[in-house]
Amino acid sequence: MTERATLGVAVIGTGRMGADHVRRLHEVTSGARVVAVADVDAERAKAVAARVDGCTAHTDPAAALAAADVDAVLIASPGPAHEATLLAAFERDLPVLCEKPLTPDAASALRVLEAELRLGHRRVQVGFMRRYDPEYAKLKALLATGQLGRPLMLHNRHRNVASPPFFTSSMLISDSVAHEADVTRWLLGHEITAVTVLRPAPSANAPDGLRDPQFVVFETDGGALSDVEIFVNCGFGYQVQAEVVCERGTARIGDGHALVTNMAGRWGGTIAQDWTERFETAYDRQIQTWVDATRRGEVTGPSVWDGYAAAAVCEAGVRALEDGGRVEVELVERPAPYA
Ligand SMILES: NC(=O)c1ccc[n+]([C@@H]2O[C@H](COP(=O)([O-])OP(=O)(O)OC[C@H]3O[C@@H](n4cnc5c(N)ncnc54)[C@H](O)[C@@H]3O)[C@@H](O)[C@H]2O)c1
Ligand SMILES: O[C@H]1[C@H](O)[C@@H](O)[C@H](O)[C@@H](O)[C@H]1O
């Protein structure tokens, strides 16, 4: 297959992630250029477009998709806005990299899945960037060798310094634990069948009314358990850790021990303060992989099925949070193109 010339990308949503992805596409990624951006905030779109020669600014995502030289779309608007842009991209048969979550609930994710099936070919890579993180990739490769034996349990910790003002108790699941829903499915190769959410007394440092932290337990169809401590106002750093316990051993990532110092009677290191720092390499690799595959005319990486499955798991998790108890995950049968 002949490779496409430089990929013209439209970036939808120029907030924190969108602006960072524009910078990445412009300065780090090879084989792509940003040709259009859209944001409902016109000033923000203009300010980000001004950083790239020849990039046009729009307030309507559909206008950005229709702009000259657009070959592909990167969606970085908030989750509830993803469905409309995905469907608009499908109308133009454009390849898409869609930030997580694919959509915020299972019904809308299923509509996207059905629309992609109608196209007759995969078009979307979902932005579950942890799959491109060197530490997670090593863990996945180790599990694939079988040396450790069958995975029995996965322990995850997911801590943010502070939550943004709009964050709700259910977003700890649908926006944050969405990553662990994907990581559990991907690392173990199992589907998640049920979710339980336990709620310790909220931290005094959490905004009033926010159930933070939460303790989530996933059951899988391979008989494993995966637990997640989600704590989005821990105050001290951005920490994402995972330990797999298998029949013949354990493996753990995310301790952040790249640099250990000894000084003034103490030893230690530093802790990342946000995801842009902790997952910088993962975002770089994710986007380069997407650009390379798209230029070859291929779609790789986390699929719409993965986005839908994570959305269904999170929806069950939100119900478990609200009602207490254990909630089973309901998935439609996996369509053949996503096998
Ligand atoms: N992969 C990760 O680690 C990671 C990290 C942070 C955020 N995210 C995801 O990235 C996406 C964006 O998050 P963010 O932190 O950049 O949010 P943000 O609020 O900083 O930016 C979102 C931008 O989208 C704009 N917007 C809102 N509705 C829009 C619409 N209909 N069309 C076009 N633009 C619209 C807003 O004006 C804003 O500028 C979300 O899906 C979020 O879950 C992923
Ligand atoms: O949208 C963000 C993002 O996905 C981060 O990776 C996660 O740590 C945050 O909890 C979430 O709110």
C-alpha cells in the first residue's frame, strides 16, 4: 500500500489536552501537520491555531472537518461531545484518534460502534494511552511470556493531586477509572463482568459532597479480580501504579524510581504532578503510532469495541457507586470486525 503524504489533522477541542496534542503534532510527531482546529471557545481556538502556520480556527467542529487538507481528526473535546464529532467524521470517512472516554455511557458508545460497523471498516483509535506507556508495555510483554503463570489479581492505584471544580463523584469512575477498566481488559485479556464500589469516608481535602476516595473491584470472565484505589485529591502527586499477582510471581510498575537521590540524611525521588508529565512518552508514542498507521491506510490500537466495553464497565460502576452492592456489566455480543 502506498503511504500517504503528510497527514493533515483537524484537532477538535483546544483545551488542556487538545492544545498539548497540537504542540505534539507540530513539534514531536513526524508525518503530520495540524491544518485546522475547532473549539466552542473562539478565542481559545484562535490562540492555538496561531501557533501553527496555515492552521485555520473554527468554533464548529463540522467546519473544521470540512476545511481544506483535512485527512484525519483528533478529538479532544469533553467526553459528552465526542459522539457528535465521531459521527460527523464517519460521514466524511475520516480516520479518528478520539481521547478517552470514547463516550460517557454505554448507549452512546454503542451508537458509535454501530455507525462504524455501517462504514464497513474500522476508523477509530481510542486514546487509552497507557497501552503506549513503556512501563505498562513491559508488564504486558512479561505476562505474554507466561513465565509468571496465570494472573489472579491486579492491584491498581490511581491518584491525582486535586480534582477540577466540575468533577462529580461519578466522574471518579467514568473519567478516571475508565483507564483501569481498559488496562484490566488489555493486560489480562479478560472482559470485566461485574463491578463493586466501596466508599470510605471522604477525605477532608475533597470538595464538599465529592465521594473521594473510592475503592473499585472488577470481576473478570477469566476468574481474576482487579481492584482500583481512585483518589483524585491526594494532594501530593500524580501516581499510577499496577501490580499483577500471578500463580508463580508478581510484577509491579509505577513506583517512579527512575532517579533516587541521597541527600541531607534522607533518600528519595520526586513524584510527577500531573498526567502530562507521567505519561508524556505514552502520548508521544500513541500519536506517532496513530499517524504512522493512518498514513499506511491502517487502523490500530484500542478500538471502538474497547471504548464501548470500558463505557459499559464504567456505567455499571456508577450504578454500583450510587446504589451500593455489586452490579453486573452488560455487553452486546462482540461483532466479528472487533474479534
Ligand atoms: N488520556 C489522558 O490521560 C487524558 C488526560 C486529560 C484529559 N483527557 C481527555 O481529553 C478530553 C479533553 O480533556 P481536557 O482536560 O483537555 O479538557 P479541557 O476542558 O481542558 O478542554 C476541552 C476543550 O473542549 C472545548 N469544547 C467543549 N465542547 C466542545 C465541542 N462540542 N466542540 C469543540 N470543542 C469543545 C472546551 O471549550 C475546551 O477548550 C476529555 O475527553 C478528557 O477525558 C485525557
Ligand atoms: O481526564 C483525566 C485523565 O484521564 C487522567 O489520566 C486521569 O488521571 C484523571 O483522573 C482524569 O480526570
